[in-house]
Amino acid sequence: MKFFVDTADVDEIREINETGLLDGVTTNPSLILKSGRDITEVTKEICGIVDGPVSAEVTATDFDGMMREAKVLAKIADNICIKLPLTMDGLKACKKLTSEGHQTNVTLCFSANQALLAAKAGATYISPFIGRIDDAGADGMELIEEIRSIYDNYDFETQILAASIRTVMHVKEAALIGADVATVPPGVIKALVKHPLTDKGLDAFLADWAKTGQKIG
Ligand code: G3P
């Protein structure tokens, strides 16, 4: 499973990218607001940090406006992936942009039928929002399962990008189901490495090692 980081905070992106485990970045208008930066400027900086796809979202809601904004965003860097909302105009723009060779990420997906349409529109990625479905009292992970089955039934190439991830359990469950990508907030990525028994075991090894009085090298 590929790991994208879900943030527009360049310091966080740089830190996580240094691990060599980062495959891409996703942003959205709320994350741009949180960064306090200009969208073009911050997106360009992010594209220079990571080699993988960087999702940048259009804000127009009509086809022509989306196409116009997509062209502006695509000029920022070669690794831009155009993020479009799951509406009829968004799907139409997705189809057109994909046919022109752009990477596309269809976002705000809350149903399997929406994901089916996005695949038919040739989306590179579909972003089902797990956490927001859980917030509404349903099971976000069920949606990932349904999309996995549908895409496998028809060999759709659209990659399932599990989004709105809030917990380490979300990451594990998405991986078990076979999501192609998870876009994860920085704090959750860092929490994935943690296990109290790892810390306890390491402390014990280091204490015993000190008693040997040895050094490696
Ligand atoms: O990038 C979209 C998505 O991951 C949003 O997450 O936590 O705002 O529901 P959240």
C-alpha cells in the first residue's frame, strides 16, 4: 500500500519524506487554509519536496471553471494530480483531463456508485472519506470493501485512495481490505511506528548491552 501524507504543511512533509516511506501528498482547500500560504506557492514547494503525485484541488464547481483551474494547477509542476469533486461536472472534467494525460483524484466519495462513476470517468484515484462516514454513524471501511469488490469485478485501474483517515486502525483495516493508497495525517503516520513492547524491548536490550561493556566497530 502506498502512503500519501494529507497536509499542506511543508515542514511535516519534509520530515516524513526524509524517512523514504512517502509516496505522495494530498491537499484540499481546508488544508491550504490551515497552512496560511498561497496555494500556488505552497503547492510548488511541496512538488519540489516529493517525487510522487501531489493532489491539488480545483475550487470551481462548473466544468469550464474546473478545466480552467486544472490547467493553472497542472502548470505548477509535472507531479501535480488534479483533485476534482464527485459531481457530474467533476466527473466530466475528470474524463477530459484523464484523456489529456493528467493524473486525477476524484474526492468527496461517500458511496460505491459514486466510485463506480469515477472509475468509468478514468480517475487515477478515488478518495472515499472513511472518517467522515464514521462521524455520520456508519462504517467507512465497508465502503472501501465495496469499492474494492467492484473495481476487482471489472478490472478498473482506478486506485482506491483511502482518505479522511483518523486512526492507526483505519490504516490497518484499509491495508487488510486492499486499498491501493492511504492518505494519512502526519500525526497518524508517526503513530504507526509506535508499540509499547518495542520501546520496552529496546530498553532491555540496551541495558543488557551496556553490561557487556562492548562496542560495535
Ligand atoms: O484530503 C481529504 C481528507 O483526507 C479529509 O480528511 O479528516 O478532513 O475528513 P478529514
